[in-house]
Amino acid sequence: MIEILFYILSAVTLGSAFLTILSKNPIHSAIWLVVCFFSIAGHYALLNSQFLAMVHIIVYSGAIMILMLFTIMLMNLNISDEVSKPVVTKIVATVCFCLIGFFLVSALAQTAPTLETYTNTGVDFQSIQVLGKVLLNEFVLPFEMAAVLLLMAMIGAVLISKKDKKTA
Amino acid sequence: MEHVLQQIGIDQYIYLSIILFSIGAFGILYRRNAIVMFMSIEIMLNAANLLLVAFSNYHEDANGQVFVFFTMAVAAAEVAIGLAILVAIYRNIGSIDIDKLKNLKG
Amino acid sequence: MSTTILLLTLIFPLVGTLINGFWGKHLSKKVSGAIATLAIAASFVISCIFFAYIQGSQEPVKVVLFEWMKFNYFTIDFGFYFDQLAALWLLFITGIGTLIHLYSTSYMHDDENFSTFFTYLNFFVFFMLILVTGSNLAMMFIGWEGVGLCSYLLIGFWYKNQDYNNAAKKAFIMNRIGDLGFLIGIFVTGYLFHTLDFVALQEQSYLAPTLGIATMAFFIAATGKSAQLPLYTWLPDAMAGPTPVSALIHAATMVTAGIFMITRLNFLFDLTPDVQHIIAVIGAITSLMAATIALVQNDIKKVLAYSTVSQLGLMFLALGLGAYEVAVFHVITHAFFKACLFLGSGSVIHAIGGEQDMRHMGGLRKHMKVTYLTFFISTLAISGFPPLSGFFSKDEILLTAFHHNIVLWIIASLASILTAFYMFRLLFLTFFNNFRGTKEQADHLHESPSVMTLPLIILAVLAAVGGLISIPGNSWLNEFLKPVIKNNAASHPHVLGTTEYLLMGLAVVGALVGLFIAYAKYIKNKQVPVNDNNVSGLQKLFVNKYYLDEIYQAIIVQPLNFFGSFFKNQIDGLINGIVLSFGRVPSELSYQGKKAQNGNIGLYLFAFVIGVCGLLYYLFMCY
């Protein structure tokens, strides 16, 4: 049952990722990406990481994708604007896709890690309670840094996208 | 309930994220629309995240998931800034076609 | 005697140099000159104290400050050795140095680089003192190089005149040839004896088969510094420097460094008689040659310069004959009267506004009484009239030569007769008859201030009585130098027999002959030397200085220039081409590579992905 669920989710993830890239219309790309993210969230849930699954949906599907969609709509992009790349580029891109996949897989095969079969010890390590403690004890400094980083990103985004008074 | 890793093994997750990552790289090279390229980058990031979570489960260690949180935070910041830059570019040259951005040429 | 006080001898001039060098521009000329003079005077006082000490105790003082260099089988100390020989040199370097500093305060008064001049002058004295007090050859070499440097700086002191700069360069290069000899000598000595220390060398000197190379190299060094054939040509040109410099460096002190060095190493030279013969012959030939050139010079300082070369030649003759103390004696007396002559000529030049040509002088006797009188005494001294100092010292050289080799005696006697002639020619042309310069100069004629005449008087007195330190038969100097010179007074006995008195008489007659020829020519007939272009025969040879400069030009300078231009035009171009083509290859390659930088982000990303693949391959699959 779980096995079947995993394979379905994987198929959805890969398929929607492909469709994200191959869609001519950017809005369609965005929609497919949302699907992709949801399926990844499903993976997380399958792995019993409920908190992460929720955060993933909120951040990626909620925040980031909305931001992208807004930008696309703001720019009013249509299919007609998009000039497709020359065939050579497409072939090269495909070759590269195969190449990088091949190299990664063969790297894995070459190193031949001895993967033991997983045994569930039943220790609680990924409930919200545990993660919260880890995050605010061990990783409190990076946590605060991340907060500062987001603040900076916000200020930066406002600054960059603000219309320049002189040129406008 | 039996854990998923007991059923399908960690190597399946590795292959999944390899393919997902390769798709992201493919998208970067294949498209010339900057926003879609951005999406490809997000796909690659998610491939890495997925593997991190899988291994976090495998080792029963929370650190891997904490790392994913930070990746998400950085990704959010990156998207915010990146899109702001794209908007600025679009405003300046009226397009976000990556092939038209050739000002780097010396 | 306290070593600290002794070292002060060296430190005072250095302090003077530093003060004048760093703050000289901010000091008034009076203060600047006073500091420099006082520094040397203080050294002189200490030298006198030390002299009194060593005269009584006979004990040399050795001061080792620290270990300078250490090789696996011998070490070189940074040390000083104050013995009788050093004491003599200390005395007359600082003594005459003080007088010349005093003189310079007036002579250089109008110069804009007044303090710089005293910086150099003090620096020179400092190095000269190191040269004479160094406890080993390496220390001596420091001084040797240092005085060469100061000589260069001072010859080219009026650096705005390119001729003077050329003269300075010539002096420096000529000295450099000699310095190479010194270095070779040091290396050979170090190789043979495993020490450079004078005391140790003296103790273990033995007849080594290659010692001749060392002594010959040292002699070459001496010919450079002391202006002997074949390297003497720099000294006459060195007269480009201010006159006090000529007096101090190029007459009294620096040029005697070669003689000092050979005397210091007398125990080595005694072991190589062949080299001694060469020294004697070179000395004699230089002496005669310089004297003949001096006959026809018209520049007052040039005459004195050639006279210096000639006198140095006589000293080398004495060195070559093994009569070291005789050479030292002549060095001392020569320092007195030649310094006096140079300062006198400086006084004359000063009086007639920079004119150096004797044909435009004359009759100065009436205007410059003190200068005339001192100049006259010194001229008598250098010509060898008894009982002035020059008579005793020169006569001893002639006596020694007579006992060894009659040919050398004849050459030396001829040189001293010529000396009498050209010195009186100088005297008569300058001070007698009527003034031949312009009206303007004639009105301007005056005696120099007392600061300038005082040194003249002191030096003239010394030139007159200096001979008393070593009168034949009862020589104080020979006794004093006994500890320093191994082969002391043995090879040249001072038995005053009939022959000796006869020889003395002959020398005096020779000097008189020179005097009367000059008198007849320049006082009675009132001749004035003709222009250099209108001379013929032997005189022409003398005027052109035996064409020595031209010969050097032809056989050394021009081939070198030829090779230089050959290498510059041909070889350099070839090498340049090869080297440049090495540079052109990457340049071309990078030009091609530049095309990849086309600003296309897609291409960059593609390269990036390929790079990642390569990295993966290298990290995981390449073993």
C-alpha cells in the first residue's frame, strides 16, 4: 500500500516537474510547479515528517508560488512573447540532462555505499515538539540569522523593485 | 504502521532526487524565460531537500530536517530578491528573455 | 687605555656626519661647519692621547666588538686594531683633516650645499679611520670601499657640471678595478691562512706557493686607490672636486691607503720578492711618467695632481724595495707639504675668482703674502732642499734605491729633478712677474681670510720641520715602527758613509738645477707656456699624457662599447624575439578564449553544468 503510494507520488513529482519546464505558457508552468510541490509535501508526509510537510506547503506552495504568479501576471507575459531556443540548444540541454543524471547515478554506483535496511527504533525525533526544541536550543543562532536574512531580503526586494524617481 | 523506508529502501529516494535534480538542470538549459529558470532552480533545491529529509529519517536524526528549514528560509529570501531583480530588468528592457541580457560581455 | 675612548675616535666623525646629514639644512652655515670641524678635532685630540699612550707602552690595543661572519673553518670579527702604524695614520688624518675642515668653512662659504659638503667630508674621515684601524682585511675593505664612495661623491660635488660627473665616474670605476683586486686578495688570503686577522696572519705567515697571487692582487688594489700605473688616470681628473677635497682625499689621506695597506701586510710582501720587484719598477716608472706630464700642465691643480702621482710612485718604489718605514716617512711629509700646496692653490683660486689656468696668473706675491710664503716653503720641501722635510724623506728613498738598483735610482733622481723644475715653474708662474688676468680680476685680488691662512701656516711649519722625525742615523720613526714592520731597517742600513753624503749632495744639486732652469725660463725670459695645440715633439707627448687615456679608450672602452652595441642590437633582439614569442602564444590563445565570453548566460550555464559533471567525474569515478 505505502509502496504503491510512493510510486504514484514519485510519478506525479517527476511528471509535473517535466511539465513545468515544457509548458509554453509560464502560468501553466507555475501551476504544474504547485502540483510538484504538493507531491513533494506528500513525500514528506509519507516519511512521517508532518511538520515539515505543512511548512513546505505553506512556504513553497503558499508564499513562493504566489509570488511567482504575481510576478508573471505583473509582467503580463504571454506565450507569444516567448521565443523558443534554437534546436541545437534543446539537443544540448537534453544531452546535459542525460549526462548529469548519468554521472550522479554512476557516482552512486561507483561509491557503492552499503545501505543497511532501515529498522524503526520508534524514537521520536521529528514531532513538532522535538523539532521546536532542537531549533531553539541547538540552532538558535542560525535561526535568528535566518530571521535577519529574511528581513534583509524584504528590505532589498522593496529597494530594488522601487521605481527610480529620476528615470521614471 | 510500517515505516515507508522499511518497504522501499533509501536508494529509491536517492534515484528520485537524482532525476528531479537533473530535470531542474535540464530546465535551466532548456528555457530562456527567466521565471521558468527560477522555477527550475526551486525544483533542484527541492530535490536536495527531499534527500535530506529521507536521510534524516534513515538516521533518525532531527538535524537533517532543521537544515531543510534553513534551506527553505534561504530559498524564500532568494526568490524575493530574484523576482525583484527580474521586475527591475523587465522594467528596463521590457523583456525577461535571458538571451537578451548580454551586458556582461566585455 | 680605555677602548671606549678609542672608539670615540671613530664615532665623532660619524656623529658629525649624521648631524649634518639629517639636520644640516636647518642649521646655519656657521654651526654646520663648526660641528664638522669640532668632530674631527675631537678625534684628533683622542688620537694624540692614544699616540702618547702607545709611545710609552708599546702595547697595541685590540677591540673586538662582535663576530661579524662565521664560516665553517674561520670567523671574521668586527674589530679594530690600534697599533703604531694606525696611530701615525690616525694622527695625520685627523690632524690634517681638522685643518682642512677649518679651511673649508671659509672656502665653501658661498656654496648652497654647504652642509652636504661637510657631511661627505666627515663621512670620508670616518671611513678612512675604519680603514686604518680595522683589525682584519674585511674591516679594512669596509673603509676601502667607503673612502672610494666619499671620493666619488666629493669629486662630483658640483654635480651640475657634466664633466665633473664624468670625472667622478671615472674615479669610481678605476677604483673599482682595484677593489676587485682587493677582494681577490682577501679570498686568496682567507683560503690560504683561514684567517683575515692581521695579528694572526703575521704569526702564521709562511711561504705558500700561491701567496704571490694574493700579494699581486693587493698591489693591483693599491694601484687603483693610490693612483699608480696603469690605473692612475683618475687622479688628475679628480681635481674637479673642490680644492679642500683635493687636498684631503687626493693628496694627503685616501691615496696613501694603498701604501698603508702594503705596509700593514709587509710580512706577506716580504715573502714574495717577485711582486716586490714589480712594485718597485711600477713605482719608479709612474714617478717619472707623472713628473714629465706635470712639466707641461697649465692648470694649477693638475700640476699638483701629477706631482702627487709622482710622489706616490716614489713611495711605491720604497715599498717595493722593502723599505716600508721610508715609504711611511714620505707619506707623512708628503701629506704635510702637499696639503699645504693644495690649500695654497685653493687660496689662489679663491682670490682670482675660480681661475685655475696659470697662464692667467702671476704677480700674486704682492697681494697674497701669507699664501706666497707658505707655498714657497712647501715648494722647497717637495723639491728636496735641506733641511726641509721633503729632503729627508725623498733622500732616504733615493738612498735605498741606490743600494738596490742603480737604474731605479737614476729614474727616481730624474723624477725628483723634474719635480723641482715643475714645482718652481708653478711657483714662478703663479706668484712672480706681473698679473696676466683680466682687469676685473686684478682689482679683486686679496689675501684669504685668516681661517684659510691659519691652516696654511700650520702646514707650512710642519712641512718645514716634519723631517725631524726621521733624520738619517737617528731615526725616531724607524724605532717607533719596529713592532709593526717585521723586516725592519735590516735590508737598508743607514751607515752614513762618503757615498751617502755624496748622493745627498747630488740630490740637492739636482734640485738646484731644476730650480735654475725654471728661473731662467720663467723669470729671466718671462716665458709663458704656449697653447697646448702649438706644441711639438716630446712636449706634445707630455701634453697628451702619453696618450694613455686615448689608449684605454681604444683598447678597453671601444671594444666594450662595440660588444655592448653588438649584444644590444643583435643578441638582445634575438632573445627578445624568443621571449616575446613565448608571451605571444598565451596572448593569442587567450584572444581565442575571449570569444567564449560573449555575455550569453545560457552558454555560461552550460559550461557550469559541464563543469559540475567534470567535478563529479573527478571526485567519484577517477580512480
